[in-house]
Amino acid sequence: MSEAAATLSEARRPAPPPAANDALMVLRGVTKTYGGRGGEVVALSSIDLDVRRGEFLTIIGPSGCGKSTLLQIAAGLVPATSGSITLEGRPVTAPPRGIVYLFQQYNKSLFPWRSVRSNVAFALAGKGLDRHQRAKRAQSFLALVGLEAFGNHYPWQLSGGMQQRVAIARALAAEPAALLMDEPFSAVDALTRVEMQALLLDIWRQRAGLTIILVTHDVEEAVYLSDRIAVMGRRPATVERVLETGLPRPRDPVATREDPVFLRHRGELLDDLLGRGLVRR
Ligand SMILES: Nc1ncnc2c1ncn2[C@@H]1O[C@H](COP(=O)(O)OP(=O)(O)OP(=O)(O)O)[C@@H](O)[C@H]1O
Ligand SMILES: [Mg+2]
């Protein structure tokens, strides 16, 4: 692009929105282009997003639209091509203290040679605790996810859902300000998924101030869990809209899913993901 054209497109671009007062994380004009032998892939075109302190925010979008890329950029794991990301006003250039990122298949992130308790205790290293104190703290985080009886087991002796709970316990043991989760429940059966969602909401409620950003392509999951939902369009993706669910808490796995507000959001989001939302509204 020539300099003149670049200046013109800059001039046409609307001014970036001001950051919300309660923003923990602010993304402005974030773009990502992956280079490669097969040519360049523009994964994110221009993302403006505020993440509010203590909220449960879900990012939803069709497969391949750049959700994982966006979450990894927010976690400081992948550099943006352009734009800015700040956490508590400080630029994110590397994984910041205070953010824990759970990978898409995070049960695989556990150490198979360490016991379940020792996996959780690993997150407590460098906190000035002795071995006994670490084991005790780890045990309390295992209790939080209902696995107090499994501390001496090894990850491979547990079901997939239980392994995910260990990973969540380990993430929480680090006492993060924000937990970033990429499709955490995509590999478990439907009933376990519902149970894990309820458990996550329970934990989030108990840990006041914890911010959660969760990526999913499951419309029901997004509406059930979230305060707000950021809807991404097809590649090169932007955030098309952010909606507040406005559903009361605590949420109930059955009653919430029958709430007319839930059903309306579910229908509209499905329309969005099928690419016909703007046509029907
Ligand atoms: N490391 C990489 N190198 C090159 N291209 C990549 C890389 N990671 C992602 N991409 C490309 O960027 C685009 C967005 O990928 P991303 O994984 O962020 O999408 P996603 O929305 O998380 O997809 P899914 O729903 O399938 O998990 C895709 O076209 C993908 O091929
Ligand atoms: Mg992904």
C-alpha cells in the first residue's frame, strides 16, 4: 500500500473507542498476519476489545476465525502484527504475571510423571512456601474442584474430565487475575460438559475479582456462562458485536437454559454464526 493510501485508510478509520473505566485489559486495532511458505494468512484484521475486571467474557466465532490467535495474543504468548494490548495499563509484550492460559487440549499439559497433588503444587513454586505448605495448599485447590481424594493418583489414572479439573486447580493455585481458557470443554461428553460449566461458575463466584475469558464455538455454552459475549466474524476476523447476556446469577443448568432471554440470545447468536444475523435483524 502506498503511503498516501495508508494515510487515507487511517483517516477513514473511526477513532478507537475510549477504554472502559473498569477495564483490566484493553486491545486496540490488533491485527495478526501469519507468514508462511503457502503465503500470508490474515487471521485478525482489527480487533478493539475491552475486558472488564472480574467479568466472565466469552469469545465466540466460526471455526478458523482467529479465536485462539486472539486469546494467545491477549496472553502475551503470540505477538500481534500491529495494534496494542495493555493489562492494567501496561503493554503486554510477553506472558504477564497474573494471567494463566489454558490450552485447547489442556489435559495434555499435565506432567504424567508427577502425582495430581504435585502437578497442582508446581504452580506454587516461588511463592516462598516449604514443601509441606505447598502440599497443603495444593490439597485445598484439589478440594475446590472435588478431587481431594485423588492427590496421590497420576493424571493418566483419571478420566478426561477429572484431568481437566486438575488443570483448572493448578491454574487457580497460581492465583491469577485472569484465566484465559481455549475451548476447555470441547473434548468431554455432553453431561460432563454441563457439570464442568457449573463447577467453573461456582469457582468463579467464590473467587471474587477473577476475570475469565473463554473461547468457544458453542452458542449455549457462551450464553450460559457469560456476562458478555464477543462475536467474531469470518476471517479476516474482527469483533462484530459484543452483547450483554443480562441473565441473572446464580445460573442453573436447567432453568437458565429455559429462560426466554437465554433462548433469544441463543437464536440470535446462531443466526450470527450462520452468517445471516444481520439479514434477519
Ligand atoms: N501458527 C500459525 N501459523 C500460521 N497460520 C496460523 C497459525 N495459527 C493459526 N493460523 C491460521 O490463522 C487462522 C486462525 O486460526 P485460529 O487457530 O486462531 O482459529 P480458531 O478460531 O481458534 O479456530 P478453531 O475454531 O478451529 O479452533 C487460521 O486460518 C489458521 O490456519
Ligand atoms: Mg482455536
